[in-house]
Amino acid sequence: MGANSDFVKRDTAVVWHPCTQMKDHEWLPLIPIRRGQGVWLEDFEGKRYLDAISSWWVNLFGHANPRINAALNGQLQQLEHVILAGFSHAAVVELSERLVKLVPPGLTRCFYADNGSSAVEVALKMSFHYWRNQGRHKKTKFITLANSYHGETLGALAVGNVELYKQTYAPLLMDVITVSGPDCFLRESGESWEAHTRRMFAHMQQTLEQHHDETCAVILEPLVQCAGNMRMYHPMYLQLLREACERYGVHLIADEIAVGFGRTGTLFACEQAGITPDFMLLSKGLTGGYLPLSVVLTRDEIYQAFYDDYTTLRAFLHSHSYTGNALACRAALATLDIFREDKVIENNRVLAAHMGKSVAGLAEHPHVAEIRQHGMILAMEMVKDKHAREAYPWQQRRGLAVYQHALKRGVLLRPVGNVVYFMPPYVITQPEIDLMAQVAAEGIELATREN
């Protein structure tokens, strides 16, 4: 047995892996990683894999980034963690000061949690509790979009709409109001993204008219529904929704956990619509892919609704042991330094354009229904029938065939269903993009060869 298989044997004896049917690993090799450098991962036998998905969308500036490493080493010598209730530290204050200057104007308060799902839970509770503190006790519902995804904890799962993750746990979940979304893959022939988006907003408009008195907030992923097959829509929807939420007295929660920090072509996706949500949720790329950290940014008006004498019981008594962890905050500060010093957004425009060109030829493939892109997120949708846009049965696991081929060729692609996507670290080079595109094209050809 080789070094990889020895390690895998130890792993499968004790580890239960996330989002995995563990029985698959009887025939689907687990890949143990010994080290990472830049966009590359290396296993225990020296084989390298190009990390085309940023290790589940978190890594922005490459593995073992020397600048983030240095920042963490410095922080380790000073403070690793301290309780954030009644105490504070330099990294969390500096990070909060910098974030409120970067996000859309009006978001002035930062509440920290450990991960994306936890941030969603915070925002849901905070919105509900705000209306309760305002005496609006009928406001108990949330509105979400069809095909949305906001995480795996029970509150986050409830406001999501991907049945694969949600259906089993339905008896445990709160009721929400689900509205047909602006998914532009579903637009009519000849219809523009903007026209489709505007037409689909009528569903949200009607729902808000009918349910605003009982609704706390609308939650959505700006521009890209990542776990929902990387479906995308026009920024116009965010503008219309911001205006409607204002008109009907409903909060807007922008879940930028996956799309924030430059993924869609701007630092935050909401910028493309020129809006400020009532809550903005950030995680994943916040620490450059180093450590778990999330933050809920909100308006001072919402903060003030909880600010009172303790005996009024209006305080937001939500907590996590590792809230505002000093090491994670320092990694986030180093990540923001790189954005500031390296003209990342400008450089990404060049990389994104090259990424689009690298797969343009696949638009003519008989089993690729669409190639869509927002900035550094690009997706190619495999279908059984291109004209009818008929999907392959999920049981055939066509995306898994692409994954397997890519691993053989030294590229980590992890399709969402039948959608092959790129979301690479921003330090990727154009030749590496070309390799990524070539391997994806080969994988799509192999996976769709037989109907």
C-alpha cells in the first residue's frame, strides 16, 4: 500500500466526512492532502491538484499565503483568543472599523459568529427580535427565494429551498414563505436577463403586498445562488427588492457569504445594484480561507432597538464561544490588506475575461445548455436535451463523472449536480485557467457521451 492508501485507511476508520455518502468511498478514492501552495494541493504521494473551487469557495489568495501566514504568526505571539463578552482586543476592533468603511453605506455595527450558517441564524433572530422590541409581535415569518441556500443549521435550512438538503428535516423546520425567484436560466427564448428579472419580481411584489404585516425579512443570495446549481440573475432584482422592502416595512438580509469579497466582480455583490441591505452576512473568503469566522453587519437603527437597561430584557443574548476570535480576525485583516495593496478587483477583471474566453467554445456543445458568469464565478450547465433544456436524471451523477476525470488530470472540480463551475483563488494564472478549462471540457465530453 502507498502513502495515500495508508492515510485513507486511517481516515475512513474514524472520520465522517461532510456532504458525503461515505459508502461511495468503497470505490471513489478519498484524496488526502499533505500540503498546499498557491492554487495547488499536493497529496501524500506527490500528485498535485489545481484547486479550481477554492476549497469550497473560501480560499482567495492561495494556500499557504506568506502574507496571511506572517500575520497569523505575529498574532500568535500576542493573543490567540479571549472571551468577547465584557472583553475586547485589537484585531476585532480594527477589523470592524475597516469593514464598516468597505461595505455599503449605513451598515455600522458588526456582530461576529463562527461560520456562514451561524451568521444566518444571527440575522434571522436579530430581525425577529427587532420587530418584537418594536411591539410588532405579528412579524414572525421570513420570505425566501425558490432554489436558495443559506446553510445547514435548522434556521438556515428553513429559509433555504434546495430539497436535497432540506426535505429530510422538514418536520423540524419553521414555516417560511417561498417565492419564485429571478433565475435567468429559466428566462424565455429571446428574453434578456434584465427583462426576465423584472418580470419575475412581480411574484415578490405580490407576496410582500399580502404578507408584509407578518414578515420580518426577505433573505436572498445576491446575484448567484451558489449551492442552487450556480444559477444567476440581474442586479435589477436587488434594486426592486430594496425599494419594496422599504415601502412595506420589511428587512432585507443579503447573504453574501459565498458571493462577497470579489467573487462577482465587485467587492460585494450588492454594490452592483447600489443598495444597502438591513443585514449583510459575510464569511468564507473573509479570512482568505484560513479560519472560520463570520460577521453580520447591520444598521445603527437596528442596534439601537436593543440598547436599553438590562432589566427591560431587550438585549440580544446570542453568543458563540469563539466569537471574534483574535487569530481569525487577524487573518481577515491580512486578507483586506491584500485587497487594498494588490488591486485585486481590477486584476480579477482580466482573469474573469480570460476565464470566459477559455470555455467559450463549449457554448456550441450539444449538451451544454448555458455558460453563465458573474465575475470570478463561471458555470456550465450540462443537460440531456439542449433545445428543451431537459436535465439529466440526478441519479446518473453526470457531475461526478466530471469530478473523477478532473482528479485524474490533476484538477479539483466539484460540480453542483450537473453544473460544472469555476471559482478559483485569485492568484490563478492564465495558463492555469487554460488547464482548468481544458480539463472541464474533457470531463463534460466524457460525462455526456451517452444519453
